[in-house]
Amino acid sequence: MSENKMITMIIKRQDDPDQSPYEEKFEIPYRENMNVISALMEIRRNPVNADGQATTPVYWDMGCLEEVCGACSMVINGTPRQSCTALVDQLEQPIRLEPMSTFPINRDLAVDRSRMFDSLKKVKAWIPIDGTYDLGPGPRMAESKRQWAYELSKCMTCGVCLEACPNVNSKSDFIGPAPLSQVRLFNSHPTGEMNKSERLQTIMDGEGLMGCGNAQNCVQSCPKGIPLTTSIAALNRDTAVESFKSFFGSDKQV
Amino acid sequence: MAGTRGYVNRRLHSLLGVIPIGIFLIQHLTVNYFATRGPQAFNDAAHFMESLPYRYVLETFIIFLPLLFHAIYGVYIAFTAKSNLSNFGYFRNWMFIFQRITGIVTLIFIAWHVWETRIAIGFGWADLNYQLMEGILTEPFFFWFYVIGVISTTFHFSNGLWSFFVSWGITVSPRSQKIMTYVSIIVFVAISYVGVRTLIQFAYGI
């Protein structure tokens, strides 16, 4: 490759949460095997835009740099994905970077994904094993079940599925695919199953999981290939049964 | 749990779309199809439906109330979506948007259709017979209005049937959902044929 080959990036920037966004264009010297993050680092090293004016360095979030933490998600050429695995050689130029608009924007490309972590708390995406005494070993999990549950556990709360979903927006309180799939994960665990009904009740709050409109963009977009729509359909079945049980049955009272 | 009303409304919306509205749609198109056997056959079939016992109860609880709920709540659902087709041009995302567009089109069509037929008949402005529909559909504008309205309705029902199977947890696996997609396409083609064939009969007498 020639020494002076440049790549062009158009970045949607925003100085703080309350200000309006603007676009800024950058020319970055090309190196082999660059990803979007190394290009952004180049801007940080030399914060000069395409017009040759000095500017503030572009701000973004990152963590693991190997697509397991979910922090560096952004919209790259229209597609929400992790910037660490977005290789410059595979992207059409100019590369357009935008923050994920579903979330509140902190600054530039960094967004506040708090709603996702709040959702995990809401649905109790954990297995309660704490007690005042040793509860002893829990029930065993079948290996075959562990294997498919592992696929669901790959979720890194990156926010791509929420960004892709047409029903996750300011007009709706739909919780989004990621936390729903976690309900299925923890409900399928032999110990987690003991709180199954409780978790199902939380996703029947408000519109709950019925806020899903089956556009199925989430499963197409998930960088971890999690079967999100299968999880939602399975929970549709579980909540339907749960509704019948709690309305007609006696599981909730003596 | 305090806030399950939205959840219950959505469940009810999904259920009513198929039972009873979807069943009524198929029944309605089938009875109308008698028109292809000539005016007399249509009049006899329509008269049979008209003279069913406790007809107002049937109409109220099988047609009007479920339809009203499904329509009003459906408008709310349609307008809470934020289309993102430009970045996510997947088949199901297209279906998602079409479902919302056809929902609105169908609502406009059905409102007009009910006004022009059932309400007009109820007030005695028109009589339920072959000539009523012939009069409406021989006008080219209304013929095409009805063609679009009927196809919009059959699409909304067929695709809605697919969503119904997902929403009630019947088709969970991707494979079953895919097969259901094919089934819904067959349903769409079949009932669209029945509906449009009847319109052609009224409009052109063939």
C-alpha cells in the first residue's frame, strides 16, 4: 500500500447531552489492518478535521477490543455494531460513524446504556443463591441444556438489538430483546427456575414483552448470533401459560 | 402487579384479530363468493345471514366490538413504531411495516364499507341485495378502492395470523416460523382470490 493513502470518516458529533449534533469530516492516514477504533485513535492523536482545522478529539467508549464487552457499539455506515471488529478494509468509504440514537448520548459516539442494565435488574437476571446458611448444591443441569443456554449467556448488553428494533423508541416502553432473552436464560437454569414466575410477571408489566412487533431485526443484527426472536417466542408461550395459571389457577394463593 | 393493562390489551388485540375477526372475514368473503353463482344465489346467501337468530347480538359481539377494539388499539400500536427500513431491509421488517400500513388502509376501507352497506341498510337507505354491490362496484373508482381495500385486509389478516402464532408461543422455533410464513402466503393468495373474484363478478358480471 502507498504511504499517503487516506481514509475518510464522517462522524456525527455532539459536545454534550443537551447540545445539537453536527457532522465533522476527517482524513486519516491509512495503515494495514486498521479497525474503526484505531482510526479513531489516530484522530485522538492528531485532532485535525478534513478542513485542516484543529478540533476536539472524538470521544467514544471502548473496553475489551475483542467484541465481548459491548462498550464500543456505534452505528457504522448505517449498521449498529462494535467498532472494534469493524475493519476499515471491509467498509465502504467514506465511513460514517454515528452514536446509537436509541440511547441518550453522552458525548460524540458514547451513549448511556443504563436502561439496559436497569432492565437486567428489573427482570432479576441472576440466580439468587444467597442465604443465611449454606443452601447446599443446587439441582444438576443437563449438558445438552447447558450448551444451548451458553449461547444465550453470550449477550454482552451492547445495545445493538435495541438500536435495530423499530419498537424500542421514545414513544414506547418496550424493554427490548436483550433483557427478554436473559429472562429465558435464567428461567432455564435449574436453580434460576425457582424464580421463573417472578421473572415472567415482570415482563408482563406495562406492555411487557408484547411490545414486540416481530420485525425480527434484532436476531439479524445481534453480533453474538443469539436467537433473540426464538427467546421472545418462547417467552410468549411461557407468559401465556403464566397468565392462565395466575388468573384461573391457585399457584399464587392457598 | 399494577401495570398489566397494556399487556392484557396487547394479548386481547392479538387474539381478537384472529378470533373472531379473522374467522368472520373468511365467513364474509365466502358468503359474498356466492355472487359468482349469480344474483339469486348471492341474495339467498345474504338473506340467510340476515335472518340468523339473535343477529344483533352476533353482530355486536362477533363483529362490532372486537373490530372496534382491534382498530382503535391497532392505530395506537401502528403509531408507536419507528420505521427503520432504510438500514434494516429484512423481509420481516418489511412485513412489520406493511402490517401497520395495511392496518390503517384497512381501517379506512372498512369504515367506508360499513357506512355504505351495513349502516345504510340499517337506516333503510339501501337494501341488502346483489344490486347494491353492483351499483357500488361498477364505478371504476370504487372498484379499485375495493380491490385495494380487500387485498389490504387479506394481507393484514394473513400476516397477522403469522404474528398471532408467534405472539401466543405456538411457533417458537425459526423453522416453524418459516413454515408458517409459507402457510400465511398461501392463505393470503387464497382469500385474496376469493375476495377479488367476487368484486370482479359484481363489477363486470363475469
